[in-house]
Amino acid sequence: MAWMNQERKAALAAGLKKIMPEGWKYSLAVRHHSTLVLTISEAPIDLVAQSLCSDEQKKRGYIDVNQYHIDGVFSGKPLKTLTAIRDAIMVGNHDNSDPMTDYFDVGWYIDINVGKWDKPFRCSTAPMMGCDKCHAETIDVRRRENGSKLCDLCSEARFAEIADIKRRLAEMEAQRAADCCENHSDADGGL
């Protein structure tokens, strides 16, 4: 039965730290006491742009790497690096599975992610971009569908502004409905 705990994770993290290239930011987590999850959030090379993934997947900014087919996602130096990383987090693991008889026996499962669905991978050497609203120079600028660029602070402020507009529209609609009912009751002679 697959089993992973914080103690095993800490032991593997020490070995992983020796393998991980300089300037790479990552996190190591345990999910459901059975899976070790490695998420690479930032690196000096653009792993997403250098991947063999489709343009649509590159546009999303994250990749869920198949540990058995890393060569289907990366080539060259990123392939060698991610293969070494995978080998480092598999130290002490076993796989006595027999899929033909539907028997699965592993020490633990692993997930390797480049970025997350809600926080895309960032290349630390990417050029700084300016926010269209506050003109701050930051690497955290997100390009929106209409082509404009907003930093995280301005995006949050924009969401708050939109929520306020929706609230005021709802209040205006309620007031109009109340006025309409009042006008109809006066025209009917108070019936």
C-alpha cells in the first residue's frame, strides 16, 4: 500500500536539495498520505516555453508532468534535469505492481508539476513588464484576454470595483422595482 508521511518527505527533501539546480523555486508536499507532490514554481529557464507541449497547454502556464514519459514533455537539458529530480524523489521507493493481474504495490506515488493551475510557472529571467493601470514594473503582470496588462494588486482592485458596480446595479434595480410597484398602486386607486 502506498504510504508517504512528513518524515519520509523530509528525508527525500534533503537529497532533492542537492540535485535541484541553482535558482529553482519549488515546493514538496504530501497528498492523501500516499503521494509526494513536487511543484516547480520558478526557474531561470522557461520550462513551459521549452516544453514539447501544445501551444494551448503552454498558454495555460502549467504542466502536469508524467513521471513515466518525461521525454514526451521535455528534451535536452530540461529532460536530464527533471529525470535526475524524479530519480531523487524516488530513492527508497519500490514498484512491484502487476497491471495484468490488477495488482498495485508501490512505496508511494509522485506528482511532478511545473506551475499550478491557479499560479502559473514563472521564468525568473523574464523581462519585467509594466502594469497598464499603475505603471509598476513587476514580473507578476498578467496579460488579460483583451491584451491589457494588470499587476496582481490592480487585478484585485479591478475585481473589487466590478463587485461594487454589481452591488450598485442590484440596488438600483430593487429601487426601480419598488418605485414601479408604488406607481402602479397609486394609478389603480390604492387597490
